[in-house]
Amino acid sequence: MVVDDHPMWREGVARDLTEGGMRVVATAADGREALARFPAARPQVLVLDLQIPEPRGVEVTARVVALDPAVRVLILSASGEQQDVLDAVKAGATGYLVKSASRAELLDAVRRVALGDTVFTPGLAGLVLGEYRRLSDTPAAAGDDDTPRLTDRETEVLRLVAKGLSYKQIAERLVLSHRTVQNHVQNTLRKLQLHNRVQLVRYAIEQGLDDESPGRAPGS
């Protein structure tokens, strides 16, 4: 589903996605139209501009993720401002591209987001990780017996997710199939009661798993 208030841009993105072998189930010109069409369209991926008429993209993101936690939201915005990126990610966006991205980059981003990867325009991923590190400065209570226990392999996969590697890259590094990596991530999400990869990255950083040192396994 493509949401943008500029008709030529909206139609161009929808056409690029269709020509790239994807099915565009709906388009919308503003936040109200997007929220009205979303329940019936049930898109797997929502390609969304932030600066749309009310409600704006950040609110639309939060509301569609609340309606369907499985939906992936890819922000496609003219803005690369830090606050815009962080607000979108905190609302539940899985990826963020600036509109200067090429057609090939857009198609690749949509495919990767659909698989559960987080995708950012180069430079923005570090910004998001930096913010999560800042938010995790307050230490969580230790020694909680209810802390979920992950296997060594799940912890290893989680550490690579926190470093920003795609599922394909993780599979190659650990000599596993793409499907096996996905299964490990889904099992970890279930154990931690998280809904998407963005939340998983934040959890991993809070546990210190993005550091180069091995660290401790969650729940150990």
C-alpha cells in the first residue's frame, strides 16, 4: 500500500512496485484515507510518506501497527532529519528511506522489509542505534527469574541482528539457511514477547549484545 499526498509521486511509486513484481493493494493521499483503507487492504508492507495531511505519517504508523502488528512500515520521506527518523521508528516503522533513493533501492527495501529486515538510508541506521544506546543508559533490574532464556544460537543471531546485519548476511556468516535464521528470530520474538525487528534491536542493545565482546546471554 502506497500513501503519499503528491499524485505523481504516489502513482510513480505504485508503478515501480508493480513493475518490480509486487502487488499494490491500495493507495491513499492522506492519513485519514490511509487509515480508512488499511483494514480492508491488509497490506504486508505500507510505503508511507511522513508529511501527509492529518493524521501525519508518524501517527498513521502507530495506528496501523496497533491494528496489525505484522504489518511492515517503510517510510519514504523527503526528510532525513534525526527527529523525524526517530519518531517514525519509535512509532513502529521497520525502515526509512529518503526520496532521493533510486528505484532499485526502493524495490530492494520493500522486499527486505517484507522479510522482516530493518532497512535505512545509509547513515540513518547508526543514528537510530545511537539513540537506543542513549535510552538504555538506565540499567534494568538484574537477576529477574522471569527473564526469558534464549539458546546460544538464538543469542548469536540476536547479536548479529543488533549489529544491523540482514537475514541473508546472518545466514552467510553462520552458515545457515535464510529460513533457519528467520525461525530463530521468530522464536526469539515470541520468547521476548516483542512484535518486530525494531523492538528486537532495542532489546539487544539494552542487553549489550551490539558490543564486540561476547557479553552474557539473556537469561543466563
